[in-house]
Amino acid sequence: MERIPEPLELMLDAGQANAYASADLSCFNGALVQEFQRHFAEFRTGCVLDLGCGTADISVRFAEAYPGATVIGIDGSPAMLEVGRQFVHDRGLASRIELRRGYLPQAGFDAEKFDAVLANSLLHHLADPRDLWNAIRACARSGAPVAVVDVLRPADVEAARALVQKYAGRGHAVVQEDFFNSLCASYTVDDVRQQLRATDWEGIQVETLSEVQWVAWGFAA
């Protein structure tokens, strides 16, 4: 099916933030850290950027997996960040995780360089996908690991509804609706490869992870 952009780019509602905080997203969010560990086995420490950090689930998972790392999470939603800061505090990670409000393409970290860059389920939210790839290139140190995971667009609307039922059928109605919208707004593996070619970024591999996710990984130039 053709891509259908999401009705809203940002999740600004406190109800959405709380619904995501209470949802079991381990089957989705766990994939990014697992893929990072698989492709970048030598990484141990450094300052890591988590783009589109939301309620900080990925930031926390990464910090717990890498005790020598610090994480800066960026998100445009104050509601998500508020929930995320409480989560970080509750996990005892406030000294290693900092959450900031920022929007792509101007997210406020232009002068900083990071030792690794992550982005989970962010690309499909953006009006222009080049904003993500250009931001990563601008803020990653040369040779820094890059890992991006996002949802995979299904063949048609019926398939999207079936995937929502399979993976979020028992979840909050807000999560189900957002998941459906995300599936419809997401990209295929071929789409992502074309985006990378359009930004002249060679060396980033794009692979299908599952029926609902893809991963892009490689090293910053």
C-alpha cells in the first residue's frame, strides 16, 4: 500500500504518554539494543544519543546493558519526557541519562559529537526522512556506531489491522490506534535504502528484522 502519513507528528497528550509507559513494548524496543550488541560487539563506553527517546524505554534499556555509557535522549513531546524522567529516576539512572526536548532537524545538539547514535520508531513520524539521516551524520563522531530500528509497512490496510491485533490486541486503545497509524506511515526496506542513497550515505546496511520491524546499522563516516 501507499504510505499514509500520521495525523499528528508528535504525541503531545499525557494520556498517550501514560498509555505507552504502561504498555509492554519489550518485543519491539528490545530489538534495538539486541541489534546494537550483535553488530557492535566491541562497544563498551561513551556518550550515546537516543533520538526520539519518548518515555525513555530505549535509553534505560541501553544504559542498563552498558554500565559504562551515558545517554542523552531527545524528544519533542513534553508529556513523553515527563514520564520518561520519572522512569529514569525510578530506575536509579538519573546520573547517566539526561532527557532533553528537541525537534528535528533543529534539535539543539549541533555542537556535540556522540560516540553512538540510536533511533527507535522515529523515522516514520518525520515529514521529511532526510531530517533523521542528516541529523545522525551531523552529530555522530567518525566511526561511531549507528543503529536505527523502525516499523515495517505491511502490504495493505487489512494486513496492518491484523498486525495490530496480533501484537497489540490486548493493549490500550490508544496504543492500538497509534500502532495502526505507525504501520501505515512506515517505510519499506527499499524505501530506506533509497533514502540513504539520496543522502549519499554508503555503508549503512538495511535488513528486515521481523514482519513488523527493519534495522539499519553501520558506522558514521
